[in-house]
Amino acid sequence: MLATPDKMETAAIAIIIILGIFSGLTNGAGVLPDTVNAAVGETLKFTTTLSPTEKPFTLMNWKFGDRDIITSDFLNRTGPGYEGRITLFPLTGSLELWNLASSDSGEYRVFIVPYEEAVKTGSTRLQVYEPVSNVEIYTGSTDLVEFSRLVRLSCYSAGSSLFFSWTNVTSHVTASDRVQLSDGGSVLTITSVTRYDQGPFLCTVSNSISNGISPQVNLSISFGPENTNLTLSTSQDYFEEGSDISLLCSSDSRPEAHFTWFLNGDQLPGTGPELRLMNINMNYSGNYSCMAFNNKTLRNQTTQSLTVFVLERISGVSVVPSTNLAIEGNSVNLTCDAAGSVFTRKWMKDGSNLTLADNIIFYDENRVLSFQSLTKHESGEYSCKVSNPVSNEEARHILVVNYGPENVQIKGPSEISLDKKFTLTCSAESTPYAAYTWILNGTEIYYLADYIKNTTEHSDSGNYTCVAWNRLTGRISSAVHGLTVKEDEGLSAGAIAGIVIACLAVVSFAAGGFFIYKKKFRVKSKPKPKEQSINTSSVKLEPQIQEEHIYEDMQTPEQFEVMNLFQPQEYDSYIELPSSLDTLAHIDQVGGTAEFEDRLAIVDLLKHLLHLDRGTFQTVSESHHECSFVVFNFSEHKCSNCLSILATCVGEGILPAGPLSGAVGGKVKFTTTLRPPESPFLSVSWSFKAVNIITSTSTNVTEPGHANRIFLDRATGSLELRNLVLEDSGEYTVTITPDAGLQQQGKITLSVYVLISGATIRSPAAILIEDRSSTNLTCEASGSITTREWMKDGWPLHESDRVRLSLDKRTVFIQPVHSSNHGTYQCRVSNPVSTMTVAHNLTVNFGPHNISILEPSAATLGHKVSLQCTAASVPPANFSWMFNGNKTDVKESVYIIERLEEDSIGNYTCNARNMVTMLENSTVLYLRASSTAPCWSFSVLLICMLALRELRESGRFFPM
């Protein structure tokens, strides 16, 4: 009976078991890995470690748990549920399983019986996973406020055997006091969120075969404001009026904070982080603060206050003395006033710090320097420097202490011979200079400091008293000097003989010298030269004279003064030095002429006449010009010991006298007086401060600093200088070499000025009241200022007892103001190239003055009467009227009586009041009634009566 397949399979397995028992199953251990992982739906191959053999395996069997998957000996027998899902590889015994499902997870075993070898077995565990997919994070709200609530993040994903992890930015999230992980790590809970919890958050999900990462989730955590800070755009503490400043407010806040600004607690417009203050004035000074507000957190924070100081620039500084005269022993105050924000006043004397003494004190915060009892040592220049952190200005005042006279002294002889001359000199220490009176033996004899008596008499003996008087201090001091007049004892015979001998010697020497000179020169008269047109120059010669002149009519001068003689024909004596040195020159003397062959002979003559043998003689010249001739004169024309020299020098006059003036940025032309020559100049050279700026020969060589700024007219040597700068000021020299003739040279000075601009008149802002206020007007301008001229109401302004000008005429000081100072002041600022005039209206409040009532003091009853009250007043006065001592309702300058009645006759008083000066003034008019008939009615009545009489007599009107 044949066995069935099932029986055969059972038998085969039994054989395998038996063989395994006897042979040992360990021989096949390890033919499969321990575990295998796979994903649902994938195909998995269980690969054995066996290699193919020459002969096929006798038996192969795969099991899943206790279920047979496939058995192969002579036939392949597949277990239920695996048809179409597996592939058996007979050479190695490996098995491939398709379309995996989660239910395929479990233990797999294999039994392999090789040909004539031991049984091979192996087992492995398969884990089939569902892959990770669709990872997402869910949260209730992402818009949160710091510290206010918790947030919960939940991570969801498809897959099996999932593992969850979280990251915040790049950091791994772990559990802590504020962080909790639950539901296998899929839920992240953060309590009391902070700004650092904003994310981004990521959830990572994984299993053994796959992983997935969620899209990032960001939380919006609102916080702040914190660390609110207020700063200035600059590090200054003080600012000048007119400046622009910015205040910056910053704060840590999300979202950005809104800002509110405050000054001294009062809210300012604007809500931005920057507060810009433009063209600030002193009203901007104070404590600034900033409040930051977060409209999400509903929190706010205010900064500490920041103080801003706005200061007015110091201006109009003046030092004004008190009105009392500065006399030694008196008290005088110097008051330092200024406009602006005054911080400090510093006083100096003669450029050094003022040293206080017992009689000098400060008060009113150094505004007033008070001398309690002046001494003469207090005289000097006092300066007051007023300053604040943004500006300073200084004013000066020269204090002259009037003192004396003191230390009166008389110098002169105590004895004098009869008929001799004597001088007594009186001196005294005094400011101002003292006036002197001489008294001899009780009688006033002279009124100057030096008392001179040419011929002494016996009556000149006695006590001379010099009385010194100071007209300002009113003080008198004197000194006494005794003088005795005695008889002259006469000269001895020897003295008289000596004098006679000396006189004879002098006469003999003079005669011999004159003879020598007469012998040396042939003398003849010569007419005056004809009128010439000559350019001249002047120099000063100071020869050291050691001998007498040989001319009888000359004295030995200590100094010869060279005169600039423009009309040499006025003088008879001259030396002519032609340009050609080999021609003769002539010298005229009184009654004679001498001839010389060359210039050296003339120089020798000058040396002889001027006795310059021990000195140096220089040819008369100016600015290196060669002179063609000289004229000198020994006759008396302007002084008894003057030597007049006239030199005509080549090159003089080729440039104007100058100086030239130019404006910065403008141009000037140095124009020579030369005409274009027939042959061009050989060279033209211009230099500035001894440095060549252009030299023109066959080519032009220009100094680099003047390139593109100068233009040379080669024909005349004129030069144009453009784009002027202040540094162009100075002396310019032109040197011209003609084709024939001597070199010519000229010099001229250029002054460059900045154009005047921005002229203003500043005055302290104050209400000025006549005789009570003082003020000053300061004229400022930009540019090179050379002159300032002040005018008032179109007329030049002159100093007076009330009006003073500073030394530089920059400031007008008025102390105290008067009604005559009211008006328009003009300051004209100028330099040689520009001028600018600015006006300022000065209002002086005064009055009321000169109050009067116009219109007649008598009026006809029944007529209308108008009484006009006038008063000089600034501002215009307010008027009120009284009638017979009783107030009326009239408040105007005109009092109108519509109809004059008997009860309107009486005293009308006009009161004028200035509401600024608060002064009042009044005047009274007595209004009386005039005759009821007009003055002309009597004449008419007389004419009528005469006419009626004539008619009656003629019988033409009244019948007889």
C-alpha cells in the first residue's frame, strides 16, 4: 500500500527531528539574523547564511510560529494563507515574503537538510511596523502674554510604535518645573510662558523603520515695556537758543511700545521714539520724561527725568560806572550788565585777575564791583567777562581815579647872582594835571609850572610858594622854596684874557677855512633851472657830524631831514646827476659853480660837505630804484638845519600809490602806468611777499598756488588776480626789464576784505523809562569790518553825558535814557569794498511832559466850545478832566461843551497819565464868558446911524 503525501511529509519531518536530535540542532544555529524589521506593505527576504551546494538540499521547511509556511523535499508544499506571497530560493534556503502586514510579526524558523550533511536550522523575529507620516503640532493659541498663562502643544502622527521628541529652536526640550511632557511625550505643556518660549517648536516622531518632523510652530509672546531709557542725541548739558536737539526713547517691548512725552509733567504732542525740538528757546528748558506703553500687555513704564538747559547767548555786555565822580576817597561802583543767561561774571584789572582789597567788595552776584574808598592805585582798565556754558562776552572800562595834588616839589637854585637867569620848576603828583600858582612873599606872580626869570633883581629874593590845585578833586597842596639874590663878584683878569684869546682863535680858523673853500671852487652865478616835471622820493640821512661846516651861515645839525620836494625850481641850489655818468654835472652855490667829471667826484663832495668819512654814504634811492639826479639846498627854506634832497628814480610811478582793495571771491587788477613799448619787454616779473608768482620772458612761469588765478598783460606789465582770498593781502612788486634802458620796479599793497553781511542791532529786551532805565545797542555783522558809524533819525550820533560809544564803536551805551534818545538808530558797517546799514527803533517811555489846553480861555455864551488837551508822552497819555475840582466822565483828550452856559464858566483841569511810566501831570484853564455882542457890531451900528442921519437930512426917508 502506497503512502500519501501527508504521510510522507510527516515522515520527513519526523526524520528531521530524529536526525536533529542525534546530530545536534546547534549545527544549524545562526543561519538567520536574530531580528528583522519591515514596514507594512513591503517585501521582506529572509536570507540564510548558507552557500549553494553541488547537490540540492534533501529537505527545506519554513514555519511562522507553529504554522508551516512552505516545505520542500521532492515537492513544494505551501501553507494556507501564503499562496502567492512567498518565494523559496532552493540553492540557499532563503525565503521572500510579500505584501507584509502587521499580523506577519512574529518568530520565523527554518529547517534545512543538506545532502549527506547535518541538519541546518535557524530562527529570527520579524517586526512589521506601520511607517511614520502626517506629523503635525496642534495648539489652542499662539498669541500669548508673558507670565500670564500656559500653552499646550500636542503632536499627532500616523504610524505604529511611535516615539516623540521636541525641540525649541535647536535645543532639545526636557521636562522641568515649567515644562511637562505627557501622553508618551506627544503633549508639551509650558506654564507661565516667557519671551524665550517663542520657538520655533518642532515635534519629531520615529519608530524602528521611519521618522517624521512636524512643520515648525512659533509662539508670539508679548512682553514689556522694560528697560525704558531716555537719551539726548548729543552729550551736552546746555544748549544755546536757536539750537536743534533730539531726545530718544527706547524700550524692550513686543510689540513695539507707543511713546508719550512729558515736559515738567505736562504731556507733549508726539508719540514716536524721537522727540525733535527745533529752534529752541528758554521755554524749552525743564525736565523731560518718556512713558512707553504696550497695547498687548497693557503695561507701561516711565523713564527717569532728563533735564535740558536752554540758555540765551550772552550779548550786550557793558561796564557802566556810577554817576559820581571817581575821586580818591570817594565811593564808585562799576556795574556789569548783559543780556542773556548769565552764569558767571569774572572781573579783571589790566589783564590780570582782580585782587580784592579791604575797600573793594562784590555784590549782586558779582554784578557790581564797589570801591568803598578809592585810592589812586585803583586806576586802570577793568574788564568784566560774562559767560555761560554756551557763550561769553567781555566789556572793558577804563577807570581814572582823580587824586592829588600831593608831593608838591620845587626844583631850582637857592642862591642866584644879580642879573642872572634862573628857573624854578614846580611839580606835583595829580590826576588830572594840577594847575599851578606861584606866590612870592605873599603876592601871586605866575600861573605855570615853570617860573623863569631872565634877569634877576634884588626883589626876587624871598620865599616862593607853589600852590598846586586839582580842578576835579578841588584839593590844594603847596610847597615853599627860598631864593637869595646876591651881588656878582665879577670875572678875574685871567678868565677875561682866556675868553679873548679863544675868540681870536675861532675867528682865525673860520677865516682860513673859508679861504680854502674859495680857492677850491670857481664861483659864478647861475639862473634858476626851468620848470621840470620830476618824480621825487624822500629819504632820511643821519650823518655823524664831528666837525664844523665851512659855510658861515650854517650850524652843525644833529640831523639832516630830507624833504620831499615836488617843485625843485623853487630852490637855487641843486646837484644834477644825469643817467649818463660820463657827462658833466653841476653844483650851484651862492655865487658860484663847480664842475666834476663823474659821479665819484660828486660823492666825494658830499662826503666832504657832510663829513661822512667815518660813515657810509648811500646813493639816494627808494625801493631799489636807481636815481638819475639829486637836488640839495643849504639855504634856509623850512628849517635852519635841513638838507633837501630830490631824487628822480627810474621806475617810480609805474604803479598807483595804493593800497588796492578787493573782496573775497572777487578780482583786482594791478594796472601799471606804462604804455606798450615798440619792442616788447625782455621780462616781466611779479612777486608777492618776496615770492615770485609769475615770471614772463619767452614763456610764462607761474607759481602753483596762483595757477588759473592770474592773468598777465604782457604789453603793459599789468596783472589781474582772481578768486581773491584773505591770504592774498600784502605787498606786490613788479619788476620790468625793457628792451633798452634801465630796469623798472614798482610796489603796491593789496588789502582783501570779506563782504559785509548779516548786520544787526541787538538791544536787551526791556521796557525803558526815562531817567530810570539804561540800555545799550550793539551793532554786529559778518565780514571784515573796518568802520562802524552810528546815526539817529538820519543824523550822526554824537556822544554826550548820557550817550557813550565803545572804543570800537560796536556798542552805544545810554545811561540813563532820556526822551531825546527815543527814535530810530542806524548802524552803518563798512569796509573799502562793501557797506551795510541796519536800523533799530528804540522806544523810550516818558512823560507826560508839556501838558497844555488849547483853544480860547474865553467863549461866547450859547456857543459850542472844544477844549483840546495835549501832552508829550510815550506811550500816548490817558486823559481825564475835572471841572471846578470835581471829576467828570470825560476820558478823552478833547472836552466838548455843546452849549456854553453860565454854569459852565470855571476851572477846567486836564490830567494826563502815562500807564507805563505811571507818571501824571495836569494843567488848569479858566474858561470865562466873553461879551454877548460881537466886537464888530459896534462898527456896523455906527455906520447904520450915520446912514440914517444922512437920509433924514436929505428928506428921502423921514418926511419933515
